[in-house]
Amino acid sequence: MLTCPECANEWSPAEDAANESASAIKDAVGNVLTDGDTVTVIKDLKVRGTSSVVKVGTRVKNIRLVEGDHDIDCKIDGIGPMKLKSQFVRKA
């Protein structure tokens, strides 16, 4: 058990790890994503405002995780900067 020197609150390191993993962003399979990962798109995604489609199997390198509904910020070759939902990708 660890104790806070200011407020005398006690906790275990296992609780910290459980809390961090619960708030982590996960892909469609359940793997935890981090900044800089490479992911693969698992569903055809229409690009709003154009006739372009991000095809199944498209690899997206060097992702950046952000807060919000679309929690992946990335740049896709041939399309440009995009925001993706983590439920439509899997870690490569």
C-alpha cells in the first residue's frame, strides 16, 4: 500500500493500473492504442464531402490519440488529414 504524504490517502499500485487501463483507448479487438501506433482500417469508410472511400486494409501510420467521439487523429496517404473512430481500426 502507498500513502499520500499530504492527505494520508492509501491505495495499491494495482488500483492505479486498473484505472489507467479502463480509460485507455482500445481498438476493435480490444488492444490498447498509444500515440505513434500503426493501425489497419477494418471497414470501408466514406469520406464526408467527397466521393473518396478509405478501403478495408488501409494502413495508417503514426496515429495521435485525442479526446472526443473520433478519438484518432491521423494522415492517410492519398486522402489527407482525418479523424477516425477507434472502433473501426485494429492495431497492426
